[in-house]
Amino acid sequence: MLKKTKMKELQFLFSLISVFMLTYCLPETQNETKEVTNFNSVYVCPPCNSDCDSLAFDKAGVCPHCNMELITQQELEKTSTLKRKKIAFYLQSGVEVLDFAGPMEVFAYAGYEVFTVSKTKDPIISQGILKIIPDYSIADAPPADILAFFGGNGGPTSKDKEVTNWVKSQKGIEYYFSVCTGAFILAEAGILKGKTATTFHNALDELEYNFPDTKVLKDVRFVDNGQVITTAGISAGIDGALHLVAKLQGFNQARETAYHMEYDKWTPGEGLILADDNPYLNLATAAQLKDFVGVYEFHNGEEVEIKINKREQSLFAKLGKRSYPLFYVEGDNFLNLGDDKVTFIRDNNNIITGYKTSKYKDNVYKKLKDH
């Protein structure tokens, strides 16, 4: 069980390890700290903008505070620049819970810094149930890289000139993102003019009628114009958020995020992509993936089955009763959830005969049978 310790104690332990050049994990008393030292045996919580972002642990597992799977300090450094990518979630009274909570889960897990903004700092009520205290008002909100807007009372909010003027005044915005009737706020601010968009199914005709300079689509989960992404209602926001993660960090990061959220409804690219940066263009084809399918040896005498996830058009490994994604890199190379490299081996006839991993470099695991 994880216990707490002070930063000085942790630094002292690291000093001892360095002096004696040991590579053991820290003892069972590994604890909380305000700052994490760069040492691969230390596990930390992925950035989730909570107090546990500053904790360190000596074992793999899940964070006891937010229940996210712990990662190494080395893995944290890979996403350190992403934490500086700031996303402002504008929330209004009556906002739909899942409209913003779904994308918030996606962006937080993927390592972005998310903060909430409303017209004032007064508490707002989501769907008459959930009380939310905004981090900032439009008067003091810090600059953001991405502005996000959500449905639930989105129409009246879009008519508020103070809000739309604030949207127009924001500089250096890389992406605009809306879910459901949050599209009306973008439209009133002029951001959807000359673009293609979508919104909640009950509001499609209204958006089309009020904004004739916007081409409104009525049968897509999301529309990606490049800098502007609009999604259909409620759960479609999760799809749009995963798509934006794929644009910024690649398909593999979006897929890993969906896996950890246990969101098994995501079909990559299930929207209209008008942008040049389509993150799904260079994925492995089904014909390529078929070569890897089969039953293989695994560590400690177990067997692992490699299969194709047809919905995602990607590989996964079935070990016992659990399934784990494999992330395509290039050629015959993949990564697993632990960032271990998995390289499949071919014979002189170009037939897959087994694989090796970076974790167990001296082992060759044979292919036992085709699926």
C-alpha cells in the first residue's frame, strides 16, 4: 500500500541510489511529493489538473486519487509540452453535462490543460442538477490555444453580445471546437461564416436558417474545417475531441485515450474531414494487418492471440480474458501500452513466424497458428 513521504526524504533516497549506482525501485515507503525527480523507477499520475499531478509512487498501478493508470516519469516528459496546450471550456448556465464532461475527460487524459470560463464567476447549474464554479470570467480568463463551446442553453448565450465580443477578441486561437448547440456561439461570432458545420439534430434547421453563409450537414458526427471543428449532440463531442487529439498527437494517442476511457463506440474518422491534416490517411491497411493475426507464444509460457479490431482498423492482443491495443508504428513494428516495441519476424518467404519485444530482448516468441 502506498504511503506518503516528504520531498527531502525522496531526494535523499535518490542520492543514495545515485551514489551506489543501484537500479532498484524505491522502497515501499515511497510517497507524495511536490516535485518529481527524473528517475525511471518513479511512477506518476498522468496530468489531469488535480492535486495528484504532483504525486510520485514507486510501483506501477493506478492513482488512488483519480484512478488513472500511472506512467513513468520518462513517459510524463513525452507529454510535458502538451500540458502547456491550454483549452478554455466556455460554460453557461444550463449547459449539457455530457456535452462538456465527455470532451473534458478526453483532453485531460491526453495531457492538455483545461480550464473553465463563464460570463461571470458566479456558480452555474448544469441541467438543473450539477453546480459548477467557473475558474475564470470573460473579464479575467487567460489566453487559450483552443476555445470550446457546448450546448444546453447555447442559443440564448449566443445572443449575448458580451460573450460573442469576448470570443471575437481572443488572439492566437489554434482551434475552435463546439459540441451540440455550442455551434450557435461560434456562428454568432462569425467563425462559421463560409464553413461547413453541424449541431444537435433538433437544432440543425435553425442553424441553417439563421446562418445561410454556413453549410449545415445533418448526418455526420463531426465536421473538421481545419481550424474549426463542430460536432453533433452530446456523445458526439467525445468523438470530436478524440479526433482533435488524433490531429494534434496522432491516431495512436487518440486510440490509447479511448481505450483507457473504455469508450468502445469510437469509429476513427466517422465525420467529414475537410482539413488537409487528416490523421487517418497513413494508417496500416486491413490487408497489412492481416499478416499479423494469429496465436503466439507469450512470456512465462502463456499464449497471446493477435486480432483485428474492425471498428478501429487496428490490432489488439487478447491475453486470457483481457484485450490490449497494439499501436502501429511502421513496417512490422508496433508499440504496446507500456511503450515496449513489438517487432514481428518474417522468414525468407515473407511469412510472419514470431515476434520480439524491447522488454525481453533475448526472447523470440514463435507464432503457433494462424487465426
